[in-house]
Amino acid sequence: MSLDITFKNTGESFNITHNLATMAKECTLGNDFTLYDMLWDAEKKAVNNSGNLAEKLPFAIWKLYRMATFFDQFDARALYGNDWGLREHLIKFCEDLLLYAIKHPCEMFEVSK
């Protein structure tokens, strides 16, 4: 199972394992708002366009790099004993989304869980 983010105009799609949901919940971005809120619960939190992603993803990526030891305790290896969802995977997913969001700053997206 995975989280799928699909951009409406181009149909471009990005997905990542739900095994990283716990880590995303621990990645706070301010004001009780987390990376999980921004990606997994985008509709509830009114995050629905690439501009929203481009605004907040750089800080999330920075935190995931900067606080590696903290976040590694929430990866699949630590929680489930497998490699299906490591911090590096979440970083790559966020970096790919950020690059797309910068190139397509006003595109709406949908989330499928």
C-alpha cells in the first residue's frame, strides 16, 4: 500500500510506502502541522496545490537531513525489521515533489491512500 499524489493537469504521480507515515507524523513544520498533514492529510489541511508544497517541503527536507538520528528510529528497519521505508526514501520523495512543485507552481493535486 502506498500514498499516491497525482497532479491534475499533467497526471504526474508520486508514491511512497505507508511505512513512512510515522516518520512523517514526527516531522513537525510548525503550528501543530506535520509532514504527514501536508502529504497524507492534504485535503483536510487545505494543502491542495504545488505552491503549498514548494513553500513547506524545503524545511521538511532540511529537518530529515539534519535530525537523522531522531528520524531513523521511525523508519521501517527500526519499526518493522525491513527496508520498506527508510528516511532516505522519504527525503527522495520530498525532493522529487519539491522539484516538480517548483516547475509547476500552481498545479492542483489529489491524494490517494
